[in-house]
Amino acid sequence: MKVAIRYYSKLGHTKDIADAMGEELGIKAISIVDEPNLKEEVDILFLGGAPYANVMDEKLRTYAKGLKKELVKRVILFTTSNWSRRTVRSLRKILTNNEIEVDKDYFYAHMLKINKRIPKVKEFIKKKVG
């Protein structure tokens, strides 16, 4: 099974969660700034980001809109903000409009409690990937 982790992080909180996921899976989490397009087909894409000033960043929105069902079988979302539900709902809508399956579960870590959530994200990964 091919798994990838992509994220957008302005303040570093989402990056910290993405890196912990990557550590658990033995793969590198990659910022969408460094790789603005998914380059290979994946079975599961963990996609993370957070709103800034209560709005999803345009880079994350553009990335999600550019994902194709031919490259991604399923997406699992993660976020690190107080306003995370809005971002999750927006991403879910964009991805389902692209006919990409989005897992009903997502991982949330409050931006002020990232270090406490690292063990939980590793449990979440094990549950989702096995």
C-alpha cells in the first residue's frame, strides 16, 4: 500500500503533526509549498492544514482542487487549529467534488497542545494504515 503525507503549515504546528505521522510510517511528510502537485499514485493521502484568520489558505485550497481521483484512492485529513471543522468541511467538499473518497475520521490537534497530541497521532496512524 502506497501512503503519502502532504501538508500546509504557516506556523509549524501542522508540520509537527505531519512529521510525527511520517516518523510512524517511515516516510517523509512533504509541504505542498515544496511539492505543489502530487507526483505519484497513492492509496492513502494524509492531507493537513489549518485556517488562518478563520479562512483556509489559498495554497491548501488550490492543492486540494488539483488532486485527481486517478492519483488518490482515499484522503485522510488532519488539522491543528481552533477552527479546524471549517477547514475539514471545506476540504471534504472540494475532494468529494473531485470524486475522491475522504475518510469520515480526521485527526485534530489544538495548536497549543501539539506535543501532547503526538502520541495520539501515532495511534491514529496505526488505526488507519495498520
